[in-house]
Amino acid sequence: MSVSQLARTIKESPTLRLNEEARILRAKGEPVIHLGAGEPKNKAPITALLNSSARLNLGDIKYTPTDGLPSLKKAIIRCTEEHYGRLAAPENIIVTTGAKQALYNILFTIVNPQDEVILLAPYWVSYPEMVKMVYGIPVIVTPEDGTFHPRMEDIEQAVSSYTKAIIVNSPNNPSGVIYDETFMKEIVEYCEKKGIYLILDDIYHTLVFDGKQAVPAYKFTKEDIESTRLIVVNGVSKQYGMTGFRIGWVIAPRKLVEVMTNVQAQMTSNASVVSQAAAEGALTGVQSVVESLRLTIQNNRDVMMQELSTFEGVRVTRPDGTFDCLPDFRAFNEDSNELAKLLLSKALVVTVPGASFGMEGHLRLSYAGTVKDIKEGVERIKWALDPNSPNEIYIGDRKIIRDWL
């Protein structure tokens, strides 16, 4: 079978692959604990379900405008004004099939072959592959001070005449770190001065803990949406736990939105009208569901931190937000892919290798699931790796004896 050279260069999504491996093991009756999935256990907001079912009951399931239902775009405009203090026009917004498509549309629109896009490690797994899919070159910038927080001096050294964009994801998946206000101000001013697009993946912007806030980049530009170099991506997947509805959007200058709309028209036409109706229901409904989810996830974060604090040899940065943390397991194995395979085969715990996020030796652990899974999952990991832990453990109804340490 002949496969294109480009297709051969694109790596598979480790998170989706691990989700499938966990599904297969569970189908076989194995007591798998999934600490790799970035989605909560909550039910979709009732307003989302009612709005989507109303559309279904009408039976009017047809094409929508490529850039999204006008009523949904009105809801996004209100959300943008509330969270960012900026008034967007309908022409500044395109609705997409999830934030993934939003990001891909942006890159397809602005990146020429051999253009460089700067990614800040740790980065979301799909960023480098998306850049390569539009024939761009991902340039990875890793903080030289050993933290998960980017430094402007490192970014400035990586910028070249080929730099087209920088992607910023704060709160950050996978580390949970919120980039501080000083950094956000500096990078906005730097990109506008240099004429570099600043793509802001704000998908976790409401899922923050301990009274902290993810400061919006719009705060630091005097330009309006039409003139700024800022492009904002958001959606309903994380703040409402509506991952399966696949609705995201882009806020950008209208000339860019026009091109993205043309791109999307040739790829997917429009996002599902039923999903768009659900997203509109979530955005216009009672917002206490967002706070309820945030509090649940914050409690789960606290449980995860408590469990990991008893794990000698593991270092972890306390997340400021998101569903995930990125502990350092290099004391046990510097190869995170090897480590993740060991934990899945021996302990039946799904984790995501840190190498996929540009942080070798780390593992991404999600606390979006249940407290029971968090506690038992970390207990199994400790049993598999720590020679000081008991040699025997029950996994499901089977007693397992550790014989590899």
C-alpha cells in the first residue's frame, strides 16, 4: 500500500491510542484504572441536553452556515465579552468541530511551508503534528530553569525570520501550570512588536484552582480584535465536560476568519447542528455547572497531590488548573514510554508518557476521574515501582506478586 510521505511523518495520538488500549482491556474484564484520559465523569449540563433534544424533536437537522449557527455565535459573543472584556463581531468567530479543528484551521490559514511555529514545552501532544501537517516546522522551547513555566529569554532566542506563530496554552495541559501575568504581558507585547501571531489555546480557562485566575491575553493589547495579532481558541469540552459534543471556536480578525471558513467549507462543511445546539444551551444556561465541575476537579487535584506526596522519589508541581499533573518519575525510569508500558502491563494503570509532551521522564496523570480511581491508581503505581512498598497487591480479585524489582 502506498502512503504519502506526509502521512508517514505524523505520529499517532498517544492519548487516543491509550484510550483504545484501556477500552479493549476493560472489554476483556480487566480492572483497568485510566489515569490518562483528560475528561471528567460529569453529565452534560441539562440545558445543553434540552437544547440539542429540541433540535432533534424538530427534525430540522440540516446544514448550517459553515462558520456556525448565528444563535450560537451570539452566545459566544456574550461569553467573550464576559471573560475577556472584548466585544467580538459575528464575523470574528468561526465554530468548529472541537478545539482541535479550530487549531488546525488557524495553522492551515497562516502557515506557509517551512514557516516555524514555536511550542512551549510541556505542550499538548497534537501541536507538533498539526504544524507538520501544514508543512510547517515545530520549534520546541523548553524552560532552562527546570520548571514548567516558559521564559521570554528562551523564546526570544528561538525566534527567527521564519517564525510565524507562537502557541500558548495556559492553564497548561499537561502540567496544570498557569502562566503568570508578567509573562503574558511580555509575550503579547513581543508578538505585536514582531508581527508574530500569538495563538492562545484557552480551553481550560475556567478550570482554575485556589482562587487563581488565568489572565486573558487581551488584557495586554491596546489593539482591537481586528488589528491584534492574538487568535483565541476555546470550546465547551473542558469547562462543561462536554468532550463528546466536539464544539470549539476561534476568535480572530475577520479576514482570517473568512479564510478559515473557506478552509472548513472544503473539509467538514459545518459542525454538527445538534452539537451546536447543545453548546448554545450550555453557554446560555445556568453557569453554576461550571463552578460545580471546577470544585469537583479541585478536590480531585488535592487527593492526587496527597497520594503522590507519600511516593518517595516522585517530584510533582502542584497544578493551578486543568485535569492533569506531570510528575517527574526519572528516579525510577528516564524512558517515559517504557515506564507507561510497564505500568499498563503490570499494574493495569493507564498513564501518558511525558515524552509525548516534550518532557521525557515524566508521566501525565489525570485526576478528572473518581477519587477511588486516583487513590487506587497511585497505590498500584507505587507498588509497581517502589521497592519499599508491599510486595503483594490485589488488583481486582486477584493477588499479584511483584517479581521484577
